Amino acid sequence: MSIPCPRCQQPITPGATHCQSCGSSLLLEAAPGGAEPTCAVHPTLRSLAICDRCGAFACARCLRAGPRGEVVCEACLTRDPDEPLPWDQREELGTLKAVWRTAVNVMLHPDFFAKARPEGSPSSSLLFALLCALPGWFTTGLTYMGMFSLMPSLAPESQTQSASDSMAMMKWAGVGMLAFCVLLGPVISLVSTVLMAGIDHLILRMGGVTRGYAVTLRAHSMSQAPWLLGVVPFIGMQVGPLWAMVARVFAYRGLHRTTWGVALAGALLAPLLTCCLCGGGYLAIILAAIGKVGH
Ligand SMILES: [Zn+2]
Ligand SMILES: [Zn+2]
Ligand SMILES: [Zn+2]
């Protein structure tokens, strides 16, 4: 939204005290007892626009441009500066640097979510999640390939025909595993991000969150930064998801500006329920097996 200069009607810059088109002062004294609205902070000055966040009348001295180009008053901007994530600035920083800086923030200073910009396009959020998942999938594929190609050579009689056959087979199985991880892994990551964020969003909505699914998707995607640890074989794939779950609590609380309780429920309820269901399934299978053995 642009604010017109009261004299020449050209758009003025929020925060400027003079019009850059006609040069006239924008600090206009309000006529005593006049009809025009006056600034909520400076009652002697005429209001030029209404703050997009709090709705207060603001004079030229109080007007500021918000982070998304909206017009806000100085008080609102100070209270909620609404910083862009490094990921939002990837055009200036370069994609790699933007991923790295965002990931460091998410992993080491997750409280930065509290003042971070909540909105982001779903495609940019998903791209971040994808980039965080790729190294882990690649390492997992490589690890399997290594294990498969090592296994047959550990067998003692590796000179026989059948041994070399199985060796070739294992090698191909390893290559197949790598291809699966690199080609299908990212698809699995994207689909599960969309679904999990959807379930979390329903829970957050029940907790009274008003912002849209795009905010939950952004929080979910950004909190996947610890998945980058997947480049460390075995350990990374264990630590990454747990760390991501902790980061997700901060992300939901921060981007939805909600309470710890609602954020905790949003981030942990669905994974816990899944665990219980899977655990219950395993338990049922084990019990059934024991029952069969007993008979
Ligand atoms: Zn002007
Ligand atoms: Zn305001
Ligand atoms: Zn003012």
C-alpha cells in the first residue's frame, strides 16, 4: 500500500519527513479542533496513514515500512520486527549460504523463530526441506551400497562360480539401493513433509492457532535443518530427526506466536501417536507369536 503526499499525491516513503517529489514537509500541524485524524503518539501532528498491524493513526514521524512492504507504526515495528530468515534472502546470499545460516540458527538458536517472519511460500519451504534431506539420503544409499559390496567378499570361498555370481548380484543390489535413496528418497521426504505438516496443523488449529497451513508447512520444513546431520552415516540419521522434533516445538511456537503447550502438542502429538500405534502393532505381533508358540 502506498501513502499519497497530501500536497502532490505522489507516493511517499514511510519514515520520510519530506515528500521526495514536491519537497514539502510531511510533518503537518493539525488544525486545533479540526476534523482530520491526528497521530496517536503525536496529537499535534496530522495522521497520514493507519498502521496495518494495530490500526492506529500515525504521522510521518511514526510511519515505517514493514518487512513485507506494509505500512506500520514505529511502536509495532519495534515490538515485532519480524525478521526474514536467511533462507528468505537466498537471492542475495546464494542458496548454499542461505541454507547453512538458516540451519545453524535452527539447530543452535531455535528461539530466533519467535521474531522470524511467519509467512513463506509453500514451494520455498519445501525446497528447504528437500535440500536438508538430500545429503542424508545420499549417504544412506552409499552406506548400503558399501555394505552390499563388502558382504560377499567376506565369504570364505569367493573363488567359486556361485560366489562370484552372488557377488555381482549384491553389487547390483547396492547400486539399486543407492538409486532408490537418491531418486525416491526426496519424493518420500516431500510427501511426508506435506502430510505431517497437515496433521500437525490440525492439532495446532485445535489449540487455537489462527495462521494458515503455509505457516505450519514453513515451520515444519525449517525445523528439518538437523536432517543435514544425515551426512554422518548411522549416527546422523538417529540424531537428526530427534533434533528436528525439538526445533519444531520452537518453530511452531515462534512462527504461530502461540504458547509452549500448543507448540508441544503440535510438534509431538502426531509422532507420539504414530509411535504408540506402531509399537502397539509390534506388541500385537509379538503376543500373537508367543501365543502360537505356547499352543
Ligand atoms: Zn509531495
Ligand atoms: Zn501499529
Ligand atoms: Zn506520530
